[in-house]
Amino acid sequence: MQTTIIAGVWIWSLWKPERNLYFNSFFITRPDGNLAIDPLPLSEADALEIEARGGVAWVVITNADHERDARAVATRFGAKIAASAPDVAMLARPVDRALAHGDEIGGARVIALDGFKTPGECAIVFPDLETVVLGDALWGAPAGSLRLMPDDKLADPRRAALSLRAVAAMWPKHLLVGDGACVFGHAKAEIWKTLDALGIPEMRVTNIDDARFRAFTGEPPGFGGSAFEVGDLLGAEKLGYRVARIDPGSAFCPLHWHTLEEEVFFVMRGRATLITSHGSTGVRAGDFLQFPTTPVGAHKVFNDSPEACDILMIACVDRDDVCSYPDSHKVLVDGRGGLMLRDHPELDYYDGEIAR
């Protein structure tokens, strides 16, 4: 197997001269069980290396045409097999788990795609590795670029291309492809370059009726909701925008204000209470809410109504932004990887320093 620049990710490949590209498989070490994705036959040396790294807990198949040597690899390591639910009936034998959109496996998230050669084509997203694994959804060919497979192999080329926006929306740094050359370091930009080159006029258009809201998990009592990350889906760079759905009896986030990212909210549906440094006021559908980049802009939205409240939230994007939380005296330094600190006690400039 070949190592990659991604920690804990290995690749093994088979050259296909009739297609002038490599078929690829991936071995990924994970704290809760290692994964083998779309496995080709393993050499004995590669199998022994996988054994030395803890074996395989799950074999994941991204589409029915990538079943490959999944059964033999699973048997060798005593692993279970998972595949996208719509493709399960197309496989040679049953699997241990049918994967649906939004499911998690090995700390990775499943994204269901649409319009491809098989109905179950999916992407496997590893947020902590800034990495996405695709089977046939994009080919890395010629090396250094990406393309969709020929139109005559796709169920619906337009739908296939539009569904790939959900992959770019994960902000991947690395893209591992089952066919061709992988992309390391600039995957999101390369995906959008490929999609924009297709000339589909609705590529940067979506409708709220088609929204996929993702619920926030692990929130403490009193906080909760879900969001449709519109800006990520449409490839926004300088603006961030989402539709937040705030559950009844919940706040979307704590009281906070930004130093550089000015925000504006538009209440699309429902009612809620806006809490600010000057007090509280009710807001309803049709209201615009603006928050400057000073302590005056501190805000929190609490839904004290019996129905969900939908709010369009828009802000400029600035990686040097610092977010302050007045109630808890915290600051979030985004430019340093999301470092959360107390804003007190204030330190002297020379605290802890020595001259020589």
C-alpha cells in the first residue's frame, strides 16, 4: 500500500490500460474501527500491513459496481460489510448494514448522491481529516483534474452534477477517488472548477423546498435546532448564509457578537424573541435583524413559540474574526482553529516573559 499525506490513510491501486487510469481502494485507520473502502484484491504484503495496523472493522462499498473484492477482504479480517441502501439489492450477497444519507460509520458521514450509474452512489466524508472518498461520482482523469463519467453511463447527468454540490459543501481539502488520480490540498476548488465548466445555469441556484436540514447534535438543554447551509451548497466564498430552524423552547446559540463578521437575519417563518445587550423584543416573519461588529451587536434568538422558527442568517466571512460571549466571558478565536478562551483576567503585556 502507498501512504498519503493524510494521517491514517493508505491507498492501493490496479492499473486499467483500457481506461488509461488506476482503480483505487483505501484503508483508513479510525479510533472506533478501521475501514476498507471499495477494496480491490490485496497482495499478501498489503494484507499483513493492514493486520499490523489493527485490521478492518468495516468494508464500505460506495456503489454496486465497486463491490470488487469486498467479500474476500471482509472474510480475511472478520469485518462487516456496509453499502448504500439503494444498491444493496444489486450486490452479489447481503450486507451487514445498509447506509442512508446522513448515517455515520467509522466517524465518517454518508452523503447520498443522485443521477449516477447506480441509484446508491454515495460519498464518504471524514470531517476530521478534511477528506471525502468517492467511488464513481468523479474520475481523477486526466491526472490533475476531475470529470464526471460519460453521460451515457449516468442515469441523469444534470442531476448527478447538481448533487455533487453537496460534496463540495463539506469544504474538503482532499478528495480520494475510486478511478484515476486523487486530489490533495485543494479539492473543494477543483470540484467547483469541474462543476462550473459543465455550463449548467442552475448550478448556483437552489430552492428552500429542496433543503436538507442537518440537526445539531450534542447541544446542552435549552439549545437546539438544525440548519440548511445554503452558502456551502452554492459554493459561497465571501458570504456565509444559512437557514436556521430553531426548535420551540430552544435558543440557536448563546449571546454573542463578532469583531469582523457583520450579520443580518431575516425571519422567514414563525416567531421568536431577540435577546440583545439592551433587552429583548419579539420578532416575527418578515422582520430583518442587523448586528454590527461591536458589543452593541450582541444577540441571541430564543424560540418561545409553539412552532419552529426559520431564519435566514447572512454574514460576511473573515477568517480573522473573533467572537465574544458576554454572558460567559468567553472569546472564540476562529483564525486559530476555534480556540475558546476566557476573556478574564486580563494579562499584563509582559506576563511570563523574560528578557534573556
